[in-house]
Amino acid sequence: MNIFASSASTQFPYLLKDRRVKYDYNDWRVILASPTGGVVYVSPSTGINSVDDLIAKRDEIKFKYGSQGATSLDLVPILAMDLLGMDVQPTFGMKGRGAGRLAFERGEVNIDYQTSSAYIKKVTPLVEEGKAIPLFSFGVLNEEGKLERDPNFPDLPHFSEVYGQLYPDQDPSQGYQAWRSFFVAGFAAQKMIFVPKDTPDELVQAWRQAATEAISSPKFSEESVQVLGEYPQLTGVQAKRHLKPHFL
């Protein structure tokens, strides 16, 4: 009769081998994985107007970023910035991404990221007013597990494109592989639902079928776009495929 809803706040400590963690993802069977996305943007004061500008000027600019903490969801953008060779000074202790955005609007920091829903609602007006310059999204994973452009931001390159533009002749580094694992845990499968490992197969199948029917309903499809953005919810084999390389 038990199910467990997990999120990045439980997934990151597990990946980071936090000594306080007493749970193991091998003890659970996944029912559903719910993805989201994120967009990195900068202030016009940086003189950066595109990814090409970022790559050309990254050594000349000191970036300031308002962060909730080094092991929070901010680990993904901070690691991305580090992999791109950017000189970033995080200010830790922000109460949330909303606080980071407000610091950006006040000019206290000159680079920020927001999850897709917050970006669409809160940052798009800043972009339209010329107060924010979007650079790249984190992207989404397709059915084969490959990174591709976020359907909510098809005109923005995803992080892997930017990384490949900077290092076109190199295989992805260990740092990139670490980024990808945390990206999956924080975005591509940010929320997950599990049942215990010893749950009978027929009950697991019933849960997965119920989840599939729920996300396939017209009402869910209509409402989820407004709340979650245009992200396909994952059940069954697809959910397990996202989980296995990083948690099991």
C-alpha cells in the first residue's frame, strides 16, 4: 500500500553519497518520472548577446550568481558554467530561485537560471523588455536517452551543444558525465514515484498502467502544459531507462 514520491532534494544527496542518506534506489521500482527544464540567461550589462559572445568573452567577464547552495539544484547550472570555463562567483544562501531572479533584476548578479515554468512566467517579460538575454537551455532527453533541444525553447541551444561548440575535438570529459548525471536527477527525471522492490509484479504493472492512463488523458495533457511545460511524462520502460544509468 506504500508509494514514495522522490525529487531532486532526495536524489542529489544519494548521488553525492551524503553520509546521512540511509536509502537506496535499488530498493525501489519506478512507476513514473516527471521531467522539467531550465534556461540560463545573462544581463545585457555583460555585453553578451549570444552563446558565441559567451564563448568569446568568458575569460573577460566576472559573473555573479545568486545560489541556494552548492548541493542544491543549482549544482547543475554552476557545474555547467564551470565546464564552460566561466569565472563565476556564487553567492550562497538564497531562499529560492525566485530570490535569485530578484537579485538579477536588482542588478546584484549578472547571470541566472530558472526552471522552465518560472522562466516562461517571470523571465520572458524581462527578455521582451531587453533586460535579460537567454543563452541556452539544459535540454531534454529523448527516448534513446540523448540530449536534444527543449521543446519549450526550440530556438535555444541545449547545454551539450554549447559544450560541443567550445570543445569540438574532445570527447565528453568526466566533468561532463557528472553534469549529465545531475541533470537527469535534477531535471530530466526531477520527480519520480516508486513502490518497494518486493511489490508483486501484478501490482507494479497496475500502478504503471494507471500512471500511463493518467498522463494519456486529454485533461492531463491540457493542464500539464500550463503547470509543467511541454514535457512528456515517463512511465514503464522509459522511466526505468532514465533511472538506471545514474541511480542503479
